[in-house]
Amino acid sequence: MGWLCALAESHAERDDRRDGPLDGEQDLSYPPPYVMPRRPLSMILALGRNGALGRDGKLPWSHPEDRAHFERTTRGHAVIMGRRTWEEEGSPLPDRVNVVISRSFARPSDEASVLVARTLDEALALAWEVDDAPFVIGGARLFAEAMPFVTRIFLTEIPETPDADVFFELDRTDFSVVDERTGEGGLRYLVLERDG
Ligand SMILES: NC(=O)c1ccc[n+]([C@@H]2O[C@H](COP(=O)([O-])OP(=O)(O)OC[C@H]3O[C@@H](n4cnc5c(N)ncnc54)[C@H](OP(=O)(O)O)[C@@H]3O)[C@@H](O)[C@H]2O)c1
């Protein structure tokens, strides 16, 4: 039985180490304290004071400067969007890989820059295949579903409370502002990064 006791003791000792290192010992905790790093994923959105995001399939305001900011920021990247946002755009965003999430939409065969995904997981896999730092560009359901994976947020605060039929409540917990500036008409452009 001696060998069995020795084996039990060595297991017990290993179990002790799972609770933390003994005095003066190297930390051999198991499993190792390793957290999978998040892959870069940005979200870009403009929000009214009341959380307004859209109305009648369009933006509930007209701010060309914000549109220029969107163009500048997303150019050269993969952009992931819901089917209604795709319809609002009307054509593929140039110089970007357009990943449209839809269960009903069929990819136009003549548009090499348009990919269709059935789920967010599928869209992320497609986007990360072609771009290290893709963008989620809306709408509301997609923003909500993508939020846990987002590492950076480009937010434009629109100083208006327009009528809207699509709203989004941005949860800034776990994010800190790393850049901000004021633009035309009092628009605020913020960049937020996930803490930690
Ligand atoms: N203010 C902003 O920054 C901003 C940004 C983007 C859009 N918008 C506005 O928001 C409005 C559109 O947003 P929305 O929320 O109504 O629509 P949306 O997200 O653009 O599109 C919704 C459709 O996308 C597909 N879809 C989205 N998420 C999916 C998921 N996780 N899995 C499977 N399919 C998914 C479904 O298409 P199927 O029905 O085909 O399956 C769904 O019906 C417009 O008014 C637009 O102007 C505003």
C-alpha cells in the first residue's frame, strides 16, 4: 500500500498547487492562467441623444462630415452589416470587403467584394480571413450580438433627439475613451477601447 499512499500524496500535492503556489515556489497552477486574446474587431456607429440609430431604413439625420468620417475610417477594411443596412447602402461600399448577414439575401454573382453570411459567427470568420481588423457597421441587432467581441468602438454622438424606429443602447462598461474631438454642428467623435 506504500506506493498507493505515495501516489495519493503526490496527487494531493498537485491539487494543492492548483490553489496557488506554496511559499517560495514557482506558480504551477493548472490550468495555466492563460486568457485567449480577443481578435481586433471594431464597431462604428452614430447615435442620437435618445439612442436613435435609424428611421424608415435610413439614418434619421444628414451629416456629410460624419459620413466622410465613416468612409475614412472603414476604407480598406472588411465591413460586416445586416441586410437592411446593406439595402440602405444600395451598392457595395468601394475599397472594402462587404460581408452581409442575411438568411434571405443571395450574393450578386458579379460582385467579388460582396460576401454573404448566415450568422454572425460565419461573418466574423469570413471577415477575419481577409482583414485583421474588420468593422461591424450595423444595424441594431448586429451591434448587440457583436458587442461581446468588439475591441474598439468609433462612436459619433449626434446632438439631436430625432424620431426613429431603430434604437441602440451602447453599453460602455469595460470601455475607455482613448480619443475624442468635436466636429461640425457639435458632433462628437469618440474612440473607445476595451479595457484590459
Ligand atoms: N446610426 C448608425 O450608425 C447606423 C448604422 C447602421 C445602420 N443604421 C440604421 O439602422 C437601420 C437598419 O438596422 P436594423 O437593425 O433595422 O437592420 P440590419 O441589422 O441592418 O438588418 C437586419 C437584417 O439583417 C440580418 N441579420 C442581422 N443580424 C443577423 C444575425 N445576427 N443573424 C442572422 N441574420 C441577421 C437579417 O436579415 P434577413 O431578414 O435577410 O435574414 C435581419 O432581418 C437603418 O435605418 C439604418 O439606416 C444606422
